[in-house]
Amino acid sequence: MKPRKPEALPQDDLFRRRLDDLVNPDHRLVRLAHTIDWDLLDRELGQHFCDTAGASALPTRLVAGLMYLQHAYNMSDEVVVEQWLESPYWQYFCGESFFQYEFPCHPTSLTRWRQRIGEAGCEWLLTATIEAGLKLKVIQPSSLKRVVVDTTVQEKNISFPTDSKLYDRGPIGSDPRVCILPELSQNEQVARGYRRKLKPA
């Protein structure tokens, strides 16, 4: 079914302080949480869920916030859920009103969400992130005109000394003029320690 909608403004709790009383309003995640249009995000991503079948999905703000944090801090699904449990800023960013002491979801729920919204939904999330950055003036419109690609993590065509394919490229496999000398007896003295020599051209 459609994602659950969190309660708009939960009633104050006598024994718990609200997160907006704990966090610094100038913190980058708090400012970003106020900049992102979470209702628009809920409407756009809610289209990928049906209205009648199955249980209600996790709240959109929770899952989208976890995915933002995961990519911003380069974490796995398991680590981002564990870190969410320890940080009031992360919980506030994901829409919680009070500090939570239990995991918000199982890490595999993030994988299922990504599969459900597909590549188009992930690209839309990226677009919403860029728009939020433009509103906060963290990035300039001129910086979006050029794409810089870092290729240091891409696989290179480098052969290491232990690669077996180098044997075929070595002197024996590649040069037809190379031959191997027959075995020498113990009395024969070898001028060099090499077992190969080139035939005269």
C-alpha cells in the first residue's frame, strides 16, 4: 500500500523532550530538512505504490532521508540504520519528533524501496537534492554546466606480475626466434645463467 504518513504534530510528552528543542537550528541537516519539500517527495514517490494491496510502506521521508544520508556519508544499509539510532540530527532529518531508541526499519527495507522506485525514482531524488542545494546556495548554477568525472576508481588495463596472461606475451610465447637450450651436463660450464638465447637472424 501507499507509504504511511507520520503524524503532523505529535502531542508533547511529559517525559521526553522534542528533537527540535535539542538540535541546533543552524546545523546543516536541520537547514536541509526545512528546505526539502517533503510533501512533493511523498506525492512523487507514492505513485510507485498501489492503494489497496499489502501492508503500508514505510514513511517516504524516513526512507528518502536514510538514502540521502547513506550516499552523503558513503555508508551501507546496515551502518546507516545503526547510525540513525545514535544521532538526533539524523532522526530529526528523517522526520522524527522525539528521540527514538529502536531501529526505524530493517536494512533490507532500503533495498526493497530502491527496487520499487526504480532508476527513474532515484534520478528524481537526485534532482530534488540538487534543487535543495540551489535553494541553500551550497552550489552555484554555473557549477552545473560542467561535469567532472573522477576515474581513479575505474578499472584500469594493468597487468600485475602474477597474471598468467603475461606468460604468452613473454619471450617464449611472442618471439619465434627464441629457443630453449637443451639440458647441460654437470661438467659443462655455462657462461651465463640464462636458459634462452636468440637464433641468429
